[in-house]
Amino acid sequence: MNGAGIAAEIPLVRYIAPLVPYKTFRDMFNTREYLMQYSRRAVTNSRKNSESAHNIFSGLVHESARDQSLSDEEVAIEAGNLIMAGSDTTAVTLTYLIWAVMCRPTLHAQLENELASLSNNYQETDLELLPSLNATITETLRLYGAAPGSLPRSVPEGGVKLSGYYIPAGITVSTQSYSIHRNETLFPEPENFNPSRWIPGNERVSDEAKAALSPFGAGSRICLGIHLSWMELRLATAEFFRRCGNVRLAPGSTEESMWPEHYFLIVPSGHKCEVVVDS
């Protein structure tokens, strides 16, 4: 992942790496082949399971086999995308959400009280109506979205004019949410974790700021897992704070240990967020 992140930001590295006479260095930037090994194995295993395993990926595999619209290599590439996009992203966001909430006793109590109002057989749709829960998730995605780095795009034929500047066709352009989400014009006190800015009726967030919020990317290439991720974030957050009222942060979970380390996907620099269960 570290090698993939560096190569995504500096593509030239992919061409230089094979020329370096150190195997560890070459392997670090051979991410595609490394991931494709897992992808091909996933395709093989899914086909062995036939149609008994019902999930998004098995559906893709069986549909491609039925109408032969995708080659085995194309299916493996799709598998790699799903493995990479769905493995750490939601987990990283949940890690930062739990840490950010538990650092703030008032917010912690507010969220627990709101979730306590749910019935024992609540549905995911019930969670969509909870203002504090959804505001907390949104603010976590703003400050600690799992993929805040550059997302490159190629300018189409004919070029394009943006903000008075003409950009020729074929030029690679990119934007990234890290800086946008910390723009103080859009988000007052941008470094302050403040879910209340997203509470309905709060005028602190403008329509421009809402449009600029892009933890899943934007446009026609927005993350295809956005709705699944939101469902996971709501359910996991609700279950954690409903079940774990006797949990607190461990002394080692500090601002320094949780500072984001960024290699395309972020991760706490301490590589963990520890909590303690009080007896």
C-alpha cells in the first residue's frame, strides 16, 4: 500500500523502480502484480463456490461467465479494485470516528443518548433519521476520510475551460479532498472536529461547502461503494456505542499516535487506536 500510494502521486517511480538493483525496492513498487495474485485467487475461489455464495463479487464473476462480456483478466482487475477499495477504507474511518468521539465527553454522551432511543429491533433506515449520528459520521469523513489524496482525471477531447483557464485535451488534472475539506472559507475553524456544523438547520455550512464535501470523490467516477459504506458506518457506530458504554481510550491513544500517515489511504501513525474496557 505504501508503494502504491507513492506511485499514485509520482507515477515516474513505476518506471524507475524496476531499474533499481534492490529486490525489496522493486517489490514495493510492483503493487499491481502483487494485488493481481490475490485477485486471481479470489476469482478462482468464487467460481469453486458456484452460485451458493451470494455477494457483489460472486455476482460479477457468474454474470461474466454467463455472457462472456469480461475476460478472466478483466474480472481479476475488478476483483483487485474491490479488494483495495473495500478493505481498509471503512475500517479507517470507523477508527477515527471512535477516537474523535471518545476524546469529547459531551459529544460521547450526546451520541449514546440518541442511540439509546432506538428500539432493540431497529433497522438501518432508522439510523438515517438520527441527526447526531449522521453529523458525526459526516464530520469524520470531512477530517479523516480514508482516501484524501489526489484523484487524477484526463481532460477529454476538445479541452476544457475551468475558472478562466484553458486546459488542453489529454492533460492529467487532479484534485484532492484534504485541502478542500480544510478550506476555512468553506468550513469555519476547519481543523476543529465539530459535528454540530452538519446538524440540519445549522447555517454554518453553506451550499458550496456541502457541494465541496467529497470523501468518496465526485462526479461520474464517484466511489461505487458509497451507499454500502454509509450503511456500514451507521450500523457499526450504532452498535459500538450501544454495546460499549464501559469503554474508554487507552493512555496510548493520543493526538500523536492518531496523526494520519498518508500513503493514498490514511492510517494512524501509531497503526492502532487502543481502548480499555472498565470492569
